Amino acid sequence: MPTALTSKGQVTIPKHIRDALHLVPGTPVEFSVASSGEVVLHAAAAPKGKRRAGTDRFDAVRGRADVKWRTTDLMKLLRAED
């Protein structure tokens, strides 16, 4: 499936290839050129300290609050005048 190179040097990776490699927005990828001249694309390891691509930044803390406030009670407390 041919694709055009943009003026910025970008190409769209076809969906069937993204699906096969499990690529989602933000996934680091690496390109290399084989001795035969073919370009090889594969998912790269994420740098240490970075979260995985495609994860919600709130997933790590969702459901971990130890304060059992009801929203209405908390809003009353926050809006109370001294």
C-alpha cells in the first residue's frame, strides 16, 4: 500500500501495520535499513521513567483515595466561609 511523504518528511503508517505492531499514538518506534535496502520498522522500548503509550495518566491513582468524602460534603467544606 503506497503512501506519500509529506513536506515535513512524515508518512502515515497503514492501519493494518499499526494493528500488527500494537502501535498507538505516542508509541516510540525505531527505523533501520536492512542490508538489502529495505526499511524495517519496529516498536522501540520506552525510555525509563516514561509511562507506557496509550495509558491514562490517572489510571495509576484511580480508586486509591483513602478519604471517604461524598462530593456534596466536600463541596460544602471547600465553600464554607470562615
